Amino acid sequence: MRRVHGPAFKKAVIELSECPSCRGRAVTQGLFHELPCDHCNASGWVVAATGEALPLDELVTQLSMRLQAATRQIEQLKRPQAGGPGAGYQGGNRRGAGGTNYTGD
């Protein structure tokens, strides 16, 4: 085992899954009204490996990391990808002199 002093340099991503009690809704049906789910701390998410709820401070961090990853993926999908013969002309390929764009013309 490796000895490490202090916190990790990068925060580990914990795999999350929907809460089995509330099915990811964060609330359960009471007799007359909806109640916050006690199993997942009213978040709708639990640790996928163990099925236990995360502490609130860790849950906020993990959900923020998931949101940032989803936002990056959405932005990447929004950017049009050039295809066909014009694809080489759109972006820099750093193959020219001094790392400039080289198109082969």
C-alpha cells in the first residue's frame, strides 16, 4: 500500500445510481402528500457499488462533477463537425512550419 500524506490532488469520481426507494425522484409517497426520501437524503442518488447514501458535502461535489461533464458533452455535440473535403481546411493541424496550419496546397 502506498503512503500518502494530505488530500488527493484530484477528487475521485464516485459512480452513482438512482435510489431504489424513490426511483430517483428524491421523494416518497406518504399517505396524503410526498415526503423527502430518507434512504438517499432526498437527492435521488446513492453509491452504485454499495447502495448507501452519500454525505451531503460529498454529494454536492459528485453532482457538480457530473453536471460539468454533461455540460462539456453538450457543448461538444453543439459544435458542428466539418466532414468531407473541407474538413482539413477548418481547423489548425499544426503540421506546417512553426506549428502553423498546413493544407497541402
